[in-house]
Amino acid sequence: MIDARIRFRHLRCFLETARLGSLSAAADALNVSQPAVSKTIRELEEVLGKALFDRTRRRLSLTTVGRVFQQHAGAAMAELSRAQSLVMDTPSQITRLSVGVLPTAATSLMPRAALAFRDAFPNCLLRVSTGPNWLLMSQLRESSLDLVVGRMGTAEVMQHLSFHHLYSEDIVAVVRPDHPLTTEAQPLDALVGHPLLLPPPGAVIAPLVRALLSRHGIAAQSAAFESVSLAFGRRVVQSSDAVWFISRGVVEDELDAGTLIALPLGNDLRGGPIGISMRTDGVLTDEQTGLIRALEDARTKLRPSGQTSA
């Protein structure tokens, strides 16, 4: 039996705060004051008798209990939303599938899979969203997303989630074709003096890139830019001497076309797993199974250099 003191506002406030990691951001999203959000969270914690957030860090993070509550409360809210849609929408056989995609899979793999999926499921609306890994995984846990396509998260991030491996992909350092470093046998030893464009701290590949730079005596704090955006990174690199560390899949088309060049890194940045993350507590729908199949088929047609199939 649900405690009568738990109201709809408690759940909305908790889920928004968990998703955004900030009381002020949740307040903006809900169009209420920050003290109101803080008070509502405290009320919910008092009812449950457990702390849902770790408040010792700069950015709010969920406790173990909080992650469990997010997973199930999010699923309940998603089911309520679906029930409302079924009642209010005009009768039709339209279904919906919400997928979060990291940049590494958004340029080639996901578009190919989406087109094939459309042929197999013409009455399913496929909603694709992008964002940082931590945000997409949070939305997956609370059932705002059905699947996430991209790199596997850390052990903490993957709690209550499973990972279906598709292929492995390298991280590359890309520059414009006539960049001075293209003539260097060991370009990593000559990075000093060149603007660095690095993945932001929330990106899955960020620790790997920063560890590489540290091994070569380069402080990540010296970076000029942080982004995993193709539109931004491509323009910056093509217009300057910047060196961009990014997943190969993000810039695969540019590398194939020769508009960007990957510097030789040897085995400094080995491939990492790319695949599909999903909740462990749910049963896959026909649409989810169909999209997974479409992604597997698209993977077999994408065998660029630096990638190996599962």
C-alpha cells in the first residue's frame, strides 16, 4: 500500500532533481522556487525514512536507496503517462519508442538503424534524443527512455542496467588535413602549443583522454575547449590548429571524406565497447527487440577502421 502522504508533486520533484542533479535546475524545470523543491524532497525522505540524495558533493548524487527509488518511481510515472495517452489520444495503432543516443552512435549507426526500423515498424514513432551519458542513463533508469545507444557506463552508472555489446571503437585525435602535427612521427609529444579540444567531464571517454594526456605530461586543464559536438568540433578543427580527442564514430564521415585527419596514436587509446543499455527489470517489447535487431544489422554494414565487431 502506498503511503497516503506521498503525493504526485513529491515524485515529480524527486525525479527532476535526480535527472538534473541540481535543486535549482529542478526548480527551473518545474517552475517553482528552489526552497520549495528542497522542502518537497525533505518531505519525501521523511516519509520514506531514508536519504535519497548524497549532499556532500557539489553536484547532488543519488544514494543507493535513491537509485532504487528512481528506477521504480520513474517506471510508475512512465506507465501513468502511457495510460493517459491511451485514454486521451485518438484511437490508432501508433506506438512510441524513446531512445537516447551518445554522439559516437548518432552520426552513422543510429540513422541507418532508424531507417531500417521504420520499414519494419511503420506505426512506431521513434523518438531519438542526445545528451551526456550521465543524463541519458538517468532517464533510462526512470523509464523516460527505453534504450540508450553508446558507450558502456561505469560500474556505478550501470547499476540496474544491462549492456548489449555491438562493437568496439577507438578514440582518435583529429586535425585538419594540413595541420603541422601530421608530419610528426610522435604527435603526442608535440602537442604543447596547440589548442586542445577535449570531451567534457561528463563524457564516458573523458577519463581515458585525460589519462593519456597525463602520461605524456600534459595537463587537461590546459585545454582550450570541451565538447563532443560534431558541428562545433568540426568547425573549430578545420579553422585552426586545434587537436580534437573524440570517439571515431562521431567523425567517421569526415575521416572517410578526408576533411579531417586522425593522428597516429599507436595503442595509446584502445577501443571501448559500444552497445545498447537497457533496464534489467523490464520485458522487451516487440519494438525494442526490433530496434536492437536493426542496430545489429547496421553494425555489420559499418566496419570502419578502428572498429571490431562483437
